[in-house]
Amino acid sequence: MTPIISDGDPHVNHASGEARFVILRHTVPPETGRSSHWDWMFQRSDRLVTWAVEELPLEHSVDATRLADHRLAYLEYEGVVSGNRGRVRRIDQGVYRVVCWTDRSIALEMAGQVWRGTAMFQSDDGFCWRLSFSQSRNESMRRVRP
């Protein structure tokens, strides 16, 4: 298993191997030419590895666009994004554990307030990604659609 972070990172529970994640709803102004989307952000050391999805993986896998890494500040931030890039609102937050992390396949066990289960990011070429999500029957009965 790939280590999640360095031992000196204060944002990580080193005993359990868990790091933090956040899912943000990013509402984008029409003049930007982009669609509003959800940002799935996972802490890796001093950054947030981020994918954008235009729909949530509720019943099937969805396209996911790998974005540039983001600052850890987004773990807590909600509000206006600089440069007229819209607003972000937190949909969920929690901790995750790496099951597998390679260049083309990433499996993460997520324990959020809303999303609890396994997120799978997969790519055939390292550029185009798909996100799927699975959860236990108990969790699917409990979860409220964001």
C-alpha cells in the first residue's frame, strides 16, 4: 500500500493511516465556459489531489476530470473562489484510507458524514478517469442524496 502522507503531517491520524477528504459543490458562472460540478478532494501530504465530476456516482460510474492539486485550505473553506471562478459549498467531509493507489487505479475507503464506502477512480491512459462508488446495504439505506 502506498503511504498516504509523511509522518510529520498534523492533518493525518498516523495510527490509523487515515487522511481527510472533502466533496465540494462548485457553482461556476456561465461566462467561464465550464459547467458547475462536484470537486472530490483527497489529502496527500501537503496538498489535495482533486477530481471534478459533473454528476454524482449514485448508480453508475461517471466521468472524472483530474484537476491540479489544491491547497489544504479547501478542507475547511466554503465561499467565493478568487478570479471569478464561482463559489464552493461543502457537501461532505471525513476521513479515508488508501486501499490501492497506482497511476491508473485508485481505491479509497471513505468515512464521511454522507458518503461512506469505497470510491474507485480508474483510467486506461492516466488522463481520462471514471469514478464509481460502492457502499454497504446499510449505508445505502442511510445516505441522503446530496
